[in-house]
Amino acid sequence: MEKEHVRPCGEYCGFCLYYKKEKKPSCSGCSNHKGHPFWGECKLYACVTDHKVEHCGLCTEFPCDLFVGHFEGAPDNLEGQKDAIFRIGLLAYRRKTGIDKYLEMRKKLKGQ
């Protein structure tokens, strides 16, 4: 797993079919698009930028309604909420242990 594939919201683009160019349109990640990937504006990217933190887990307001609400757009709202809770845990772990341990955990949980 590569550090440059980790996004501020806890997403790991290395798992994404759009990022891997297996689906169209291809995407090079929100960081490369300054928070405007092909699907629209990422409000979490804008928030992280405004708060001047590396990732959501470092924000003093984390976890917040913006973060949890960002993932409610899933086809099954419950799945979106589960994803938000999962990412909250991963980002808290990243804040405490650093990027390397976070990547080790992500690798164990591959695809989550």
C-alpha cells in the first residue's frame, strides 16, 4: 500500500476501480483534483483544507456531522452510515499511530 493513495477522508484510492482505471471516467484522486474529482466537489477535502489539517482525524471537530453526512449518499443509507463509522475508527487510529500503522491496518482490512 502506498501513502500517496491515502485521502484526507480515510479513503484509500488504491482500491478504487476508477483510480485503477478499470472503470470510466478515470480518476487520479481528490488530492490531484484539488477536491473536485469527476463526481463533483468533495466537501470533506474543502473542509480539511479550510482547517489546515492533513486528514479529518486531526481536526478538533472530528467526528462531525459533515463527515458522517458525506457518506449518506450510498444507495443504502445504512451502508453509508456504516462506512462513516468505519472511517472514523480508521482515522482515529491514524491520528494516534501514524500513517504507517494505518496502512498496515488498512492492508489487513483490504477493501473495507
